[in-house]
Amino acid sequence: MPAGKKNLVLEQGTDFSFSFTIKDPITKDPIDLTGYTFAGQIRENYDSPTPAETFHISVPTPANGTVVVELSNAETSAMESQKNMFYDIEGTTPGSKKFRILEGQIYISPEVTR
């Protein structure tokens, strides 16, 4: 199954957070994420050698299939503003199969109040 596509806006200097639920494509029921791990990064370009930032990803209640993606205000403050960057989020099943769940562009909106 191809990754979902979602463009995001990250407001520089704020706590950034969003969540999504992974559902079975046929039954539309949430998938139990017990034993799954997730990783995600933001890069200036697809081929940038180092990430601009790495997401903190958690699964607070695995049975409900919800994944939470976060960055702290200190992390978003350090990011260069007025840029379009790229991100993706990948998962690994308990059986070690990797999959990309979400991808897109992320715009860094500049902070005025400091």
C-alpha cells in the first residue's frame, strides 16, 4: 500500500504535534500497533546527507492505532524558516518489515515573537 501524502506547516518556535490513526484498508478498523516502531525525519532535500530534524514519535495506546509525532519549541526554533522541506514517517512491524506510512512537504513558518 503506498504511503499517504500530507503537506504540513511547522510554526517556528512552537511545540509541534500531530497524530494519525493507522487503519486496516479493508475493514477500516484501527490496527493494533503493539510491537511496531516508527521513525521520521525532515530534510531540506530528498538527498540531503543529514536531517534538519528528527521527529519524536510515540504510540500512547497501541490498540487504538494512533501515532503521535512531535517536536519541541526549542527544536522548531532552531529550524531555518520560510523554507519548504520534505519529511516522511516509516514504520517497522514486529516481524521487521518496513513500510512508509506518511510523506510530504513541510513548510517552516517564521516566528516573529521571540
